[in-house]
Amino acid sequence: MADHSERDEFTELPDLSEFLREDPYLVPYQEDLCRRYQLFTERLSKLEEAEGSFDDFTRSYMSYGVQRQANNSLMFREWAPGAQALFLTGDFNDWNSTSHPYTKKEYGKWELYLPPKRDKAPAIEHETKLKLVVLTSEGEELFRISPWAKYCHKHVDSNTYDWIHWDPIRPFLHQHTRPKRPRSLRIYEAHVGIASPAEEIATYTNFTLNVLPKIKDLGYNCVQLMAIMEHAYYGSFGYQVTNFFAASSRFGTPEDLKRLVDTAHSLGITVLLDVVHSHASSNTADGLNKFDGTDSCFFHSGPRGHHPQWGSRLFNYQSWEVLRFLLSNLRWWMEEYRFDGFRFDGVSSMLYHHHGIAMSFSGGYSEYFGMQVDEDSIIHLMLSNHILHTLYPDCITIAEDVSGMPGLCKPVKNGGLGFDYRLNMAVPDKWIQILKELKDEEWDMGNIVYTLTNRRKGEGSIGYAESHDQALVGDKSLAFWLMDKEMYTNMSSLIPMTPVIDRGIQLHKMIRLLTHALGGEGYLNFMGNEFGHPDWLDFPRKGNGESYQYARRQYNLLDPDNNLRYTQLYAFDRDMNLTEDKYGWLTVYHGYEKKEKDKVIVFERANVMFVFNFHPSNSYSDYRIAAGPNGKYRIKLDSDAEQYGGHGRLDTDTEFFTEQEPFKGVNDQWQPHSLKVGYRNRVGYSTAGWVGYRVGYSTAGWVEYRVGYSTAGWVGYRVGCSTAGWVG
């Protein structure tokens, strides 16, 4: 953690020179950018003047809620400005609702001190059930959970969660240091509860033992955990948070989650938390809503405090104590659980008073400035990013923003909001739209490339072909759109591929590789989608009879004894990540060319040449493309390789040499060199497969002569054996 013994100094105005040079359309909005920055510096200055430092201020989790002192006494502190009185009750006092009153302090704060027992033990034992009793101004008694509660639990016979005092005698101690920030970010988006083939809620321990090794094997260097912050409704996917400091108890204990994070670090895997600060559950008995009996407290009162689509409450980001609560919440997850950063959910909803509802975001810059922008939210996000990146230089923050606000991923000092990456949310929508609406021959290469590369220069972006959104019931994953019901009947590798499975497997790989290589400066995959998980995701609810049939990931499909083609997709995803790890294409800019008539996309990134042929019926021999560096090229990853469910139509030992023949390439610019790629000694292609022949000998030993292909397999014969290489 960085040393902050001295207060950070800020210039009066941000340095906008680079920002405006990269995006001249922002010049008319310089004053707006400067205004945001000035509001940010004013808020930060006031915070430091009042609290001493933002380091202390954001560690308020060490003084609020319940804190055990050195002598085992307990200090309780809450903020409930609308309460007339506050009491503590629970197992320790036989649920007497008035025997332990809090003392009222300034600014709506309340405190209670409990000395240790005669035997010097704390007055309240570990795992004791507690409740706050709020006496409202109308004289009503409300039973509430502390907003700072570290552990909450729901019993089978209860509809709401209980506050459990969590203070183990031997807390888990992290053994491993955080990994260095990845050069290339390859994210495995995961939900602990569905991370098992069993029809049940899976655990932190299951994830630690069975899923983390898969993530490591697949070549992902980051896991993004969803639904960790406690949420009463399982089916909300974790996005209706009730208890912000409590790790979800349905998956295990806080110590289990700490062990998961520590194990990930031991494997060199960075761990991000899906943090929800954009809104909160409207629950009252086990959430923040009406905590002190008023409609406000943590939220805006009236219509501004209610999200019209999500049915949830909206934070008042201008409130000093809300700022304390949310910024301390980020520090809590970084310090107590040692997460490495956050994916901020619902950022688009935070940025605008209209929350993005019924907005298409055409890209007009007037959409990003003006009265519709929520400046309180923007300043809060700037503070969050500034504090995180100042205290933890390797911290990673990702914004879920569909609006494309300029500067979202620019440093705060340069007029931005300070995120490292935004999710490139247009990409998965484009792939789904293509698969739903277009025939293969109608695919528009230019439109695909435009969508993949349409992102703000100098701002990090996470590309992905599909996330959890595309896996939810009511939608379909890419694999489902491509192969549908045949995934249940025709995925055996012991039988020939049907045309549907053949097309689906090949396009599944190509879509993911193209997105990985061209769609951003980072890459994300939702768990199970790497191997084409056959089912959508549907949490138990009344509408499905509370079934867990679809609230799981069937990793058992990867069992080699099952002989299913899911293993081939898994192998390709792994080698795709490992190839990127070797060459690092996510870290550099790209150039590209597209050949619309041929349905071919060609581009170079990190000295790696990518060639995609999306034509449904044509293959190409001796296909000339512009080359970057002069020299020799070899195949490093081939989606058509047999181990990936392909047809093995390329010889990976072939060497491709550039020629001094100029050729028009990237951005229609002539390049001094070019080279030829494609299939050789082959004649023709049909949707059923190759028709043609190969002659020669290979390191595999066979000299062969193939004369046709059918859905039943190759027709022909093999003769002879050798140990040399291909000839002819």
C-alpha cells in the first residue's frame, strides 16, 4: 500500500491537453470537465480537513458497527439520524428490546459500550445473533441489521436474514501476497453458487478446490466474483444487495472466502469483486431501506431515491455519511478479504438522472454533459477511483457503462473519472444480433470490425463475446444460438459431426478468438461459456418450482470418459489464452483490413497476423495479404486443428515467407511486403466438408490419399508410414 503521510496536491485545473488532442469533439465541453474536477478537489479537501486524511476516513469500518477493543470490551457505533432512540438486542440479553440503549451523539450518531465479562471474555460471543431496535419519531419499534454487519445468515424457517456477530478466536490469516497487476487482463467471470454440476448452492470451498485449478489451466489470470455481497434474494444474481460488508453466507463463512482469495493469489490469479454501489435492495427488515425509520438516511428521499425499473433504492452520494459508508466499503473488501479491485456494476445508471432508461446513446456529446448528468455520482466515482489507485497502485477498476461517456477510463488528474477499463458492451449484443437475424452469407465484415474496434482511444476496454447477461433464461448463449437442441444429442466425439454441430463449433471458436484479438485491451468470459455450456442460467424461483436444474455449471461434461466435444472447445479456449500470454496482443494497438466480398478479416497485433475466413462456402488457396514485418511466419494457433474439433486442414509445420510484392492492407494503405496463406493441394469446399486430396508424408507417419468427405466421415484409404515431413 502506498505511503500517504502527506496530503496529495492537485492543480487548480486538470491537464486536459492529451484528452482534447485525442478527442477534439470535447473542446466545447472543457468548462464542464474542469467543473467536475474542481468539485472533486473541493470534496476531497473538505474530507481531509474534517477527517484528517482519506486513509482514516475510508477505514471507518474499524470504528462503526461493533468493534472489540484491546481489553475485550465492545464498542458499538451507528449512524441513524432519523431515530428517536436506538437499542441493541439479541441472544445475549434474551431479546430484551430496551435493556441496552445507545447514547446519542452529534450528527445523528449513536454509541454503546459493553465492558468485558468478569472472566475478561467479550460480553457478546462469536456467532451470537443480534438486532438493532430503532425507535422512530412516531414511537414505532423497528428491528434492523447494522449496516456495518460483517456476517448475516438466514435460517431455513426464516424469510429474512439475521445479523450474526462474527469475531472468531482464530481468524483466517492470508499467507500469499497479491500477484502483480497482469500485463494482459484475461478475466474469468464467475458465480460461486452455480460453480458445480450438482443441483444445489455450491460453496466457497468447492470453488477453491475445483474451479480455481480450471481457471489456472485455462490461462485466465483474473477471476471476477459475482454475488459476493450479501443479498437476500438468490435470484437477483447478487445485484440487490442487502448487507454491504457481509460476504454471502449461502456459500460459506467469511473465512472460507478469505481462503478462496488467498488460494487464487497462490496460483497467481488476481481477484476482482463485482461491487454494487449503484443501488441497494428495497428490503427493510434485512437491508438499508428505511434503516432509521425515514425514507432518506442512506438514500435520496422521494422519487429520486427510487429506481423505477429495478425497484431498488438510490444512494445520496452528496451525503457525508453515505460517502463514509461506500468508500469504507471498498477499503473493507481490499483490506479484510484482500481483493485486487472491482468491477463497478450499473455505472450508466449512476452517471445520469435518467439512469439510461429509454436512452439509445447515439454518441452525441451533448448526451454526456448538461442537466441530465448526475454530478454527485460522478464526483463519488472520481473519489472512489482516486482513493483506490492512490492507496493501491495495482488496483484494477472496471466500469459497466453502456453510454460510452468520454473520459470514464482516463486518470482523474487528466479530467477523467479514473477507471482502468470499461466493458465493451456493444460486442456481445452485436454477436447475438448477427446470429438471430442474419444468414451466414449476410454477415457484414465491416460492421463486425467496426463494432469490435469502436472504442475511445486511450481508454482501456474489456472485450467479450458473451457474459452472464447472455446466459440468463430468456436469452441464449452463443453456443445455444449456434447449435440449440443438437447440443443435447450430437456432441459426442465418437460420431461424425452433423452440419449444425460442425458450423456451431467452428463459429464458436472463431467468434471468441476474433473478439479476444480485436475487441479490447482485456478479455472476459463467463464461466462455462468457454466450453459451450449447453444450458441457460435460471435461478430457483416460483416460476420453475424452485428448481436448481439450471442454476449450475456442468463441468462434468469435460470428463474425458464422456467423449464429448465440449472438451475440444475447452482446449481451444485454453490455448487461445496461452497464446495471448506468450505474445501479449491485448497490450498493443492494432491495425486491420477486411475483404467484404471474400468474408475475410485480416489484422496484425503484437507482431501476430490474424486471418479469419467467415465465408460459409469458400476456402482460399494462395490468398495474398499485406504483411507487416518482413520475414517468416508460422501457424501458432489454428481453430481448424483436430484437437479443437476442427478438420485438420492446415499443416502447422508450413512456413510462410513474405515477398517483396506491394499489397494494399490496413486502412487501404499500400504495404511493401505481402505473403500468401491458405490451403494447398485442395480442390473445393462444401458445407458438408472438404472435397480434395492430400499426398505426402508427415511426422504422424501416414502417407495418405483422401478422395471425398461425407457426414459419415472420410472416404478413402491410407497406405504406408514415414517419419519425415510433408511433401507436396
